[in-house]
Amino acid sequence: MDVPRLAESWLLALQVDGKAKGSLRAYRCALGSLAESLDPAPYIEATRHDIRRWLVTMDEQGLKPNTRRQRLKIAKAFYRWLRDEGEIPHGPLPTDNVTGPKEELPPVDILTDTELLALLATCQGTAFIERRDHAILSVLIDTGIRREECATLNLTDIDLRARTLHVLGKGGKHRVVSFGKVTCKVLDRYLRGRDKHDYKHLDKLWLSSKGALGYEGIRKVVERRTKQAGITGRVHAHMFRHGWASKFRENGGGDAELMVLAGWTSKDQIHRYGKQAAAERALEVGRRHSLGDALRSPTRRAS
């Protein structure tokens, strides 16, 4: 969405500070929606009533509670920036004491082990594209890094001997993640193929027939392999992150370690995945202790 001059300045400041592209798109969308609701009044003339009316309008448009809540959070940050920059007087802001809808944590979508193996099976072969796609999927599954983090990996970010990746995360923050022995072999196999590629001189890790493979290229890899694997429903790269985090917790990984590896600064995501793991355990226990099965078991009937 188009946004007025002040919003463009804020977005530029966020970009310079290293805000992720995906976050900037969400910020632009939120401020564009607010500008549309205020039209023709400028941002600086907004009142608390205007902000509440904006929330009602988004509700009437059918936007989900979490989307409305996120956009309000963005607006609050924007108005704090306007005050700090001297664009509006110091004092109460139009977003003060305005609360959004209650947060709803949607269920975490996770691929099954069978589906993951089916995805990887579509990449078996010696051709460069098969080696590359196998390596991309293996990294996403084994490390839980975000799609943008995967797309921005450079050749020098890999250490096969230590089995680590140096990742540039949200906000320009660097971290190191680890991968297993199988992924190490898959990456080594890809790198041998990369050494023969026409664009092997490029810094970026992932290559295509046109040069470096970027953010959208990785999305297309996931979509193409999902279709080939016969997996129904929409599969996106973030689902690998969901699965990785849940498995980490399931295998006894601690909260502190999970936050470091995932690049989180808040425990909100940990609680979300913890609830998901607990729900999965509850379902499994429920299946094992089914009263209907017990009533129909030979031992029960004999007694």
C-alpha cells in the first residue's frame, strides 16, 4: 500500500536499522490501512477515537484478530517515533490506552516425518538442481532457520567440519546454528556440484541458472517439491521451522538453547510450541488409553 511521507520516513529508518523485508511489508500494509481510514486527515491529526474506528473498520473487513492486533502494535510504535522525531508534540498519543483484540495463537502446522521423507525423496539424483533442492530442504528441516535467512546465506557462512551455519537473522542480528551428519553430507554433495556451476564465483550459497537463488526462488523450490511429493494442502518454508522447534522440545531441548538457536528474544514462541507439543502428547496418550478400545478388548469381554 502507498503511505504518506511521514510513514515513508519511518519505514526508511527501520530499513536502515536492518528490519527484515517481511516485517517492512507488514509495517507498510498497516500504515497504509491506517492512512486509508484517516483519509483525508493526516496521521498527526488522528485521535483516540480515530484509532478505535480503524480497529472497527478492520474487523468489518474480516481481518483476523491477530492481524488487527499486530497492526495496532505497529501504529503504536509509529506514533512513538513521530513523538521522538518532534513531528507531534510530547504528551499523550492517539494510540495510548487503545487495546486490540485478544491474542489468538493458531495451531502450529507441522509436517509429519513421512511427509518430510517424501519431500526429500523428490530430490534424489545427481543433477545440480536435485543436489541444490535436497540441500535447501535439508537445511530448512534440520536447522529451523527462516526462509529469508536461508536465502541470504553466503558460501563463507558454512563450516562443514564444525557442522555450523552463520545466519543473519531479524534486525541484522547474527547467530550460529548447527546441523547433523546427514545434512553435512548433503551440503558437501551440493558444494561439489556448485564448484562446476557457471556462477560459482558468486558469494551467495544457493545458485540457479540465472545467478543467485533468492527468497522467492526458495519458495518455488518448496512448492515444486511439495507438488512432486503429492502432499496435499499448502506447505510453506516456515512449517519446517515449526517442526524443528517442536522436535527440539520433544527431544528434551531447553528453553534457553531453543531461543539462542531460533534467534528469539521473547518466550512467547516457546510457549506456543510448548502448547503444541503438549497437545500432541495428549492426543497420543488418548489414543493409547481409548476407553472404546478397552471396552472391546478380549480381556475386558472375558471378565
